[in-house]
Amino acid sequence: MESTVIGVKCMHCQRCVKSLTEILADQPGVAKVEISLEKGEALVEYEADRIDRNQLTRTIDGAG
């Protein structure tokens, strides 16, 4: 299990946090997601053999 912190821009409210948390948690290999609106970042624990940091970043970018 690995973990990474990814900067998240354009979050404005807890609804954004909830939506992004659900999107990330649904990705194969993601075990845990913690998002901080105040810090503008996501802490993600994941199985590196199932998903990588680049895929997580693309998922965040695509969440809009």
C-alpha cells in the first residue's frame, strides 16, 4: 500500500469534497481518501500495482 498527497484546485465547498472523495474511492486499487478543503489537497492510499499517481491525478483533473 502506498500513499500520496495530490494538490486539488477549484474546490469551493464540502459538496466538492464529497463528490471528489466518492470519485476517487470508486477507482480500482484505492483504499482510503481524505480530502482537505482548507489545504486544497487529497491524501490517497492505494495499491500501486492497480493504480498509479498519474491515474489518480487524471481522475482528479477529470472530475471538474
